[in-house]
Amino acid sequence: MPAICSVSAQLNLGRGEATSYCVSPGSLNVNEHRDVIRCTVERGRGNPHEVTFSVWGPWAGVGKTSVARCPLSSSTADYWYETR
């Protein structure tokens, strides 16, 4: 049975934060995981435009948590986790 992973996102002090966690109920197919959060920031004054970028959390072992945070004054566009 492979590892079971999940990811969630919430606001922490007004900025997006994604948290991923993996557990291994059986044989270990996942060694590490990390979460990725896609953030959007509005830039420019006369002609404002949105800039979207991704922030990766640190690689964490099974049973440990990985956290990625958007910088202040940005919004969360998407989030997911990666494994290796």
C-alpha cells in the first residue's frame, strides 16, 4: 500500500499558507514530499498587472510536515504537493 498524502491551504496572518503531510500505512513508495503554493501579486500603479509565481516548501520525510507561504500582500491561486 503506498503512502497517503494530503495538502491543505489556509490564511495565516493574511497570507496564503499550504501544508502537506504524508503517512505510510504499508510499504514505503514515497520517501519525501513537499508542498507548492502558487501566489498572485498585483504590480504597477498606472497600468496594474498580476504576477503569478510558485513557492516550494522544503522536502520533508514521511510523517513530517512541509509548509510553503506566500509573501505578504499576495493571494493564493493554487496549491498541490510533490513526492519523490
